[in-house]
Amino acid sequence: MREIVSAALSEEAVGADFAALPVPQSYRGAVVLRDESEMFQGMATADKEPTKSLSVREVPTPEPAPGEALIAVMASSINYNTVWTSLFEPMPTFGFLQRYARSNEPGAERHDQPYHVVGSDLAGIVLRTGPGVHRWKPGDRVVAHCLSVDLQSPDGHDDTMLDPEQRIWGFETNFGGLAELSLVKSNQLMPMPKHLTWEEAAASGLVNSTAYRQLVSRNGGQMKQGDVVLIWGAAGGLGSYATQLALNGGATPVCVVSGERKARLVRSLGAELVIDRAKEGYRFWKDESTPDPKEWKRLGSHIRELTGGEDSDIVFEHPGRETFAASVYVARRGGTVVTCASTSGFRHEYDNRYLWMSLKRIVGSHFANYREAWAANRLIGRGMIHPTLSTVYPLSDVGIATQAVHRNQHAGKVGVLGLAPAEGLGVQDEALRERHLAGINRFRSHRS
Ligand SMILES: NC(=O)c1ccc[n+]([C@@H]2O[C@H](COP(=O)([O-])OP(=O)(O)OC[C@H]3O[C@@H](n4cnc5c(N)ncnc54)[C@H](OP(=O)(O)O)[C@@H]3O)[C@@H](O)[C@H]2O)c1
């Protein structure tokens, strides 16, 4: 592994040098263990601790199958799917791995292991490619998006997310990115933005692509200039990219956050309309099963106050049960609620009269297809959208990093170093970086 790191840090190493490096037989990766899937049984979600379920173990290196690539991971980031995996909620991910292993894909059986190497982002260097890969070669600096897809069925040929064998790499597949090495399908790879460090480059893939489809794409909110966009969790992983995409596309984001520090962060992105849900004390449920429509109305009035009387064309939803009914209520007549998650609970309840009588739409959105992921990465590469990296941890502290996200103590994205020995390495275009330094560092003031 030491030779890989020296080649990665050397300015002289070329593709042939990486191709000639021996591939280690094993590597360190962040894992949950099948034997421990029941460890939190009976506990409330909030009391479960990722530091107990996630550990760093040595695991055997998989050989790339046709169409795959083995990557030396320089850095990765925490996504909420790793929080779910580490809590074994809503179910242990080992079922996904077993299902994948039963598919007809060549090499799929390797994914069913008693350990699950997690993580759905990476920035790194191609070490080896499997048969049939010609676009990428050893030595290429890459980021990976997390759409693992088979494409043998015609269902996904218009929109790769619709493939029946669509999976999220590092969540529904093994050998994920929170590790020293990782196995991906080569069509997950995209060029690493040249002006970013390894950890900055690894921050955006999953959330930026998801926010792009959810908000901008014709498969999601189809945002246009002048739209009012209500963004829940605007200083979080998804929300910090949705806010930038809204501003970049000429829309007006109304950013919901909890706390003054997060309010300052989204203002620093350029958002002018901010709701501090903690300060305002919004409670959309009187108790576990009784919604409070007065609170939906209070939120609607608050949005109108901020926008000068306008309602939201698009509501960017992901908190789920706690906020969903309010989201449906505050969307404008003919507006769209576009949802990709249910952090606070997946059994939503809302008053359907406000949906049909006002001709609103609810759109389900999940990650992004190849084109959407590529388009989202292009915006990062051109310095139009910036990573919202706040804190960076070493791989050995992956449990602590995941716990910070579970406890909502973080802002933007939390990074994790893989083989990169320190932060600040990997930049190839210093001039472009210099132009965007303030944007790149915006969330660095927030420590979880
Ligand atoms: N389908 C997909 O492809 C996809 C992709 C990415 C993420 N997701 C899912 O989306 C969700 C968010 O992911 P993320 O990366 O953005 O997580 P994150 O970094 O934790 O950000 C979520 C934000 O939501 C806000 N929030 C949390 N609970 C809330 C509640 N009960 N009411 C209102 N706001 C609440 C918090 O902001 P404040 O406390 O500041 O308000 C938090 O910062 C997760 O469930 C994740 O699994 C789905």
C-alpha cells in the first residue's frame, strides 16, 4: 500500500507506473459485520451508536470482473446511507448483498460476505481495470458516482435509474468507498475536478447528483428561473447542494435550517431567505399521530412573508414524516413536492385535499442516472457548484464521523481520508482553485 501512496503523491508517476504496482492482497475498509446485525435490537434510533457497529478491518482485495475497476481511494465522505447501514435500519444491508449475489451478474456472488465494506463516495486513482474497460486506465484520477446498474433490461435504457437491477454502490453492494481500495463499475467513474483536494473532490458525488436530479432534471422538479424553492435541511448534505443549484439556476431558495450557525452558512452561500426551524419552534405534529394543520399554515405564512407573498413552486423534501404534510400544504397551486427520503419516518400522512384541489404533484426521486451524475460533476469541475466539506476524519475514526451525522452535529459534508496521508493534497489546477477558494472553504468554519 505504501508504494501506491508514494505513486499517488508523486508528480512524475504515469499510468504505466500504476499498472506496474503490485495490488495488495488485502486492504483496510470500514465495515459492519453480519454477526452484529442484531446488536441494537430494541433500542430507539437516537440511542444507537455507529461507533459501536462500524469498525475498520482488513479484508481481501476483490479482483475486478468485466467492466469493473479497482480504485486506490484517497478520500471518501460520509453519506446518510452509511448512517442507516450502521444502525441496521430500516433493515440490515446484508439482505441487499445476498440478493445481489443471487442475480445473474458476473462476479455478483463476491458481494455476499459476512462483512459489508460501506461508503458511496470516493476520489482516487484507477489501479486496475477488468476485461472490456477501455475508457479508463491505471493512473487516471477519478471520482465515482454511486449508481451501480446492469442495463441488460430495456427498462433502464432511457433513464438508467429505472433499470430493475439498479443498486447504490457501497450500500446495496459491497467493497464501498470508505476504505483504502474500492471496487466500482467503470461507468461509475468521472474525472476528478482538477482544482480540488482529494477530500474536497470526494465530498460531492452522491449528494450533488441526487440534488441535481431532484431539483433540476426533467425527472425531478424541473426547476426554472424565478422559481421559489423551499429547501429543508439547507445546510445539510443534500440541502447545501440544492441551495447552490437553486441560486446557480436563477431560482429563489427559501432555506430551512436549525440554529443560527447553519443560518449563517446558507447565507454565506448567497441565500437571503432563511427560516430557523429551531428558533421558530415548528411542531407539525401535536403528538405521534395527530398532525397540526395550524403549524402548516404558520409555515406557509412565514414563507409568504419572506418572498413577498409567493408560495413555493418546488419543495425539496427529505425529512419525511415530520415535515411532509407541511410540504404538501405550502407548495403553490400547481407546484411540486419532490421527495428522495424519509429521515424522520417513512410512513407519511398528509391532507390529500390540498394536493388534488390545488393540482399539486408529488414526485419520487432517487439518486441520479449516469447523465445526471455526469452533469452534476461537470458543475463542480467548472467551479459553478462547490463542495460543502466541513470536517475531515481519518479512516480509523469513521464511526465518530458517522455518529456526528447521525446526531445532526455536522454541516454540509463530512470527509474521511483513505490513502491520502493528510488533507490538502491532490490539487492539479491551482489557478482555478485560487479563483474559487472562498467558495470551496465556506463550510470549513463548521466543526462537528
Ligand atoms: N434517495 C437518494 O438518492 C438519497 C440521496 C442522498 C440522501 N438521501 C437521504 O436524504 C436524507 C438527508 O440526507 P443528507 O445527506 O442531506 O443528510 P444530512 O446531511 O443529515 O442533512 C439533512 C438535514 O435535514 C434536516 N433535518 C433532519 N431531520 C429533520 C426533521 N425532522 N425536520 C426537518 N429537518 C430535518 C437537518 O437540518 P436542520 O437540523 O438544520 O434543519 C439536516 O441537516 C437522508 O435520509 C438520506 O438517507 C437520499
